[in-house]
Amino acid sequence: MYRASVGITTNMRVTATDWIAKNAVRLGIDGIWVGEDIDLGQDVYVLTTAALLNAPKARVGTGIIPITVHKITTIARAAASMQSTGKGRFVFGTGIGGIQDLKKLGIIVRKPVTELRKFVDTLKKLWTGESVTVESELMSLDDYSLELKSGVDIPIFLGVRGPKMLELVGEVADGAVLSGPIDYLRDAVQRIDRSAKNSGRRGNRIEKVAWLPTIPTFKGGKENLAKRVVALVVADMPQQVIDMLDVDKERLHKLRAAVAKSGPDEGMPHVDQELIDMFSISGSKEHMVDRFDLLAEIGLTEVVLGPPFSGNWREATEEIFKEISSRR
């Protein structure tokens, strides 16, 4: 059976993120994933630590902290601290960052796969207590050490999409945080497993987390919110993913152009029900859990509910987790 978790972001209200963490045990939530809305809302390290403290039985991961906007020394120290706070329940999820976010910040990484590989390798060395010297696009360390008394074992999950990035997961990571249409996710699972096998690893030991936008409509969830979120998701999809989809490419081109020019609200008119069903999970609790079950059938090991949250989302969350529990 798959793990069932909840996703929160730094731009959510403290009352909402606290409610989720404090009710995790009662609801049967297996994990909490904390997404960073860059420069918005709560601090990602503080929010993750609060989730670890308020949900004492749940695994808590960052999904994701982009390496493009954080110093590796800060990440390494914060992650070691959170692993100690959570007594081994912390997972470090990282990646390059979303296309639209990086564009707004004027950040360009020339060799993202190479840079992420170096970043992961450097973190692993730092967490074992090594002194590291490295020079790259995003890092510059000269004989730097965390000066740990003993090493820390922190699982690394990569939030990635493109083919080369998925292969990197199979080579170096403990797991992947994935998002996209079913056909893409099926291909992503297979690509990770092949890469793992080619690297002498076991693909079934690598966790695959499905984190799609989820919009329950049975408790007042709004369709316009679903359209806005899907517009942003489509705009952030790498072209390689778009190319493999059996969908009106002209519609997607217009949508992506509108979002790139004026933001996700301008992309909403191009989002129809087909795209909502393709890029999100919405509807009744039974339909949503049916989709979670399908994700598990194609090899995903964990599903994440939310965000976005709208309508009476607390009751919706409770009913969805009851539905999941009834099928276990």
C-alpha cells in the first residue's frame, strides 16, 4: 500500500499548516511535504521544523528547497539540525527550482544536471563529516566542514522532471518527487528504475512520490482555482514532457505563452476539463482516491494531498483520508 501524505507550502497561513501537522496522527497522515514558495510566507526551515515537532509520528520532507536560491552551507547545517530534531524522520527534497520562479529571479543554470549531481555529492560528504573543497556554478567551498562529531544519514529526494534528471535520481538519490500526467509519471518510474539498474542499484528501493495539484470539489473547492494551478503547472513543464503528451499542442503553446507573458491568470482561459484531469486530481473523494490507487499501480510509492486548499478543505481532508484508510 502506498504512503498517504499531505503537502503544505511556505505561503500558507500558520493556522492551516499547524492544523495539518497537529492532526496528522488522528487523520492517519504518513508524511508531510513542505514546498517553498520562494521569498513568500513562512521560512522553509522554520516551517519544516514546526511540522517535525507538531507531527511526532510523520515523516517530514522538503519538497523542494531549490539549490539555486540557498547556500549549500546553510542547507547542510539546517538539514542536519532538522534530522536531529525529528529523530530520523526528516527527508531532504531538493532540485533546481521551477522554470517560472527562476525566470523571475533572472537565474540561469548552464548545466543543471551536472550542478545537481555535484550538489548531492557535496551534501553527502559534508554529512559524513568530511572537509570539502569544490568549485561550480552555484558552490564555492574551500576545505569546508560541518565539524560533526558523528555523521548524519539524511535521505535525499530530487524534485525533477526531464529525462536526464530522472536518470540522475536512479544514479544518486533515495527518492524522487514527481508531478505530471499519468503517462509521464509511468515513463518517469520506468526511467528511474532503468537508470538505477544500470548503476548497480535496485529501482524498487528508490521511492517515487507523486505530488500533483489536488482540488476536492465535494466541499466547495473552486474550479477556477484548479484552472489557475493547472495553468502554472503546464507552464513549468519541460518541453520534453509536453512533447510526449497526446493533447492539443496548440492549446498548450497558447497557454504557456500567456503565462510567460502575464502570469497564470492569463493562462486560465486555455485550461479545459481535459487539462484539469490530465495535470491535477480533482472531484469527489472516491474519484480522487481512485486516482491515487492508479498512481500506486504504475509504481508510485507515495501520494500527496494538496495544496491548493479551498472551500471546507479541513473536512475534505478528513474524508479523503478516511476513504484511503477504508481501502487498506
